[in-house]
Amino acid sequence: MKAQESTDVWFRSDHQTLEELATALGAEVDTVDEENYWEWVIADFAGVQIDITRTHTTAPQDTDTRIFPSPYMDLSSFPRHVIRELVTGLQRIGIDPIHVGEWVYLRDNDFDRVVHETITAEAPPTRS
């Protein structure tokens, strides 16, 4: 059976800015921007350009922060080593739990989240 390819890593964070979060991860920030609903940072991390995004219509800790390969990269999913490095970096700064999987576009600003793996400080990774 082929391993599931993951396009997204997501979690809840109380970091007030995405730039602060990216810097704490050790990513080199290229772009910071926002529109009416979404805010995002484009950054270089582990040899891959990543997009870190979330809504800015609610408090940071009350919405999912999503990391995925930047649309400017020719990647359909994250390489496993990048996921490992992202999870390690997020755990290092106290993020828990961390979900790995796919965000599937539904409509407007709505996405379905398909969890491949949930990682917590108390339990080893779980696959669904």
C-alpha cells in the first residue's frame, strides 16, 4: 500500500504574528501579506518554500494555522523529511497537537481537513 502524501501541517498557536511563528521555526521569511480574511507568510524552510497561513478574523489561538508547500514550488506534497523537520520545530516551540494531512477546498473560505497523522507530546504519531 502506498503511503499517503501529505500536503498540509496544521495546529493552533497563540503566536501573535505569522512572521514571529516562522522566525521561531527557523524559517527565513520572504513575504508577509494579508487580505480581508487570510493572512500569510511565505518563507524558506528546510530547502522548501512554505506558505504559513490562517484567518485573521478571530484570535490566533482560536483558528487553525496551516503550513503547506508554497504555490510557487513545483511540489504536490511535502517531502517526509520536511514534515519531520516542521513537526520537530513546532514541538520545540511548544505547539501541541500537530495534524498532518490534507486541506481539501470546499467553497469560499471553507476547507475539509483530512488527517493522516496526529502528533502530540503525550502520544506517538497516529495514522488514520
